[in-house]
Amino acid sequence: MNNRSGSGSARRGLRGFRSSFMGIAATLPVLAIASPALAAPTPHECATASEEASGLQKQEKLGAAKDRFLVCADAACPAEIRDECAHRLTEVADAMPSVVFDVKDASGNDVSTVKVTMDGALLVDHLGVAAVPIDPGQHAFHFDSGDPSQAVDKTFVVRDGEKNRHLAVTLGGAPAAPVATPTPAVTPAALPSDQPRSSTWSTQKTVAMITGGVGIIGLGVGAVFGAMTYSQWSSAQRECTNQASCGPGSQAQNDKSTAGTSATISDAGFIAGGVLVAAAAVVFFTAPSGVQLQLAPAASPQSAGLSLRGTF
């Protein structure tokens, strides 16, 4: 009888232990669910998060700013801070750009098993169909498909408010283009004998040579008539020994008149020759386009010479 009583007490104790254990186990999920409520930010944490988020937004670090605005927009924060953070959170979400990576291999096939790092930090470990939000600005991206020889580095500039911008990337190098065989250059020696060859001589230089030659002739004329002038003037001086031999119609007067005419021709020859030689030098060494020279004799009762007209 005592044994039965002891056995019954043991079974009642076991049932009581099981009930207590189940009760404790049942309360664990409740505690786990209620734990976030215990982590609600304090008013001080709300104010700090709001201040930090504003600074990050000014620095265009929109991802970090968004995280901090989420803290101060919590229902546990003071209404003034909460409302301001909620408004600023909307601004950040609108300004934060997003990109879609269009990665292909060298054959043009889409590739999704690609790890992407941005500015040295892991951005995504594989490519999905959804756009990836990032901070605005210039970023250095590294695309790694697992084959080091196919890895690619790209730099893109992403601007505020750009949504779903597609960034095209091709892994590896493009197929090598066929190397064109260079065409051997044709040297002047290889040209047919009947084919005209270009020359550095020009029409301007030909004109310069002709003009220079005429100028030299003019200088020669000036020299000859200068010598004649000296000789005729000397004869006139020798013949004019007295008043009778120097009178009108005398040989001395005739030689004096002839010497004057020769002197005029000599001066014209020297002047024209000098001008022509100088013009020839200018035309030859500058060889400007459109040089036009016109040479013509010029004579009058008092003088004789050459007339040069030109456009340089």
C-alpha cells in the first residue's frame, strides 16, 4: 500500500516538473519578441542620431545617413525629433542613387556570379535583378568572377537622384582584332620612269632668277655708262682750255652734254639693277604665293631706265 502511494507521488512530481518546463519554454519566444522593444532609443540617443545623420547627409554619405535617420525616426523618440528625422529620411531616399550592373563576358553573355567591391569595400557578393543603392559621387568598382584574368576595374560617377542607372561592364579583354599587314611605302626609286616626280623648285624661284639676271644686267649697264661718263667728262675738261674752245658748239660742250646723258643712263641702270636684285632675293628666299612682277623699259627726254612693278 505504501509502495503504491510513493509511486503515485513520484508520478505527480514528474507531471509538475514537465508543466513547469513547458511553461518556461513557452515564455522564451515572448521574451525574444519583446527584446527589440527593450532596445528602443533613449531621447539622448535620438538627438545624437539626428545630429549625426544631418552631418552625414551634408557629406553625401547617404547610406550611413539613412541608417541614423531610421534610429531617430523611431516611435520611442520625442515627436519633434521623430517628425524631423522622418522628413529627412524621405529626402535621403529620394536623393540616394541606385545602379544596376550589366556584366557580360567577352562573348556577350550575361554573368551573375560576380563579386563587386566599391572603393575597396564589398558591395554585393553576386548580381541580382534589383538595383543597388549607393552614395553619389565618383567610385572605383572591382568586378571579380573568380578568375583573376577576367577581373575588371571601372570608375563611374553617380549623381544625386539617379535611379536604376545601368553600368555596363565586360569581363576580360575584348577579342584581339586581326593585325593588318602594313603596306610597303613606295619610294621615289620605285616609281616608273615615265611618272613625273615632284620638285622643290617653284615658279616663284624661276621668276626670282629671271628678275635677278635682269637686275645684274642693269647694274652692268650702269657701270658701263658710268665709265663712259667719266671718260667724256675728262675729254671735255681737256678740250676746254680757253673761252673760245669752251663756247657753244665747241667739242668740249658736245662732250659735256654726252657725259650728262651717259650719267643719267648710268644712274638709271644702277637704280633699276639694285631694285631688281633686291626684289629677286626677296622672291627667291620667301617664295610667297601670288608673286607677280612686271618689267618694262622707261624713257623720257631727260632719263632712260627700266620700270619694275610687282605684287608681293
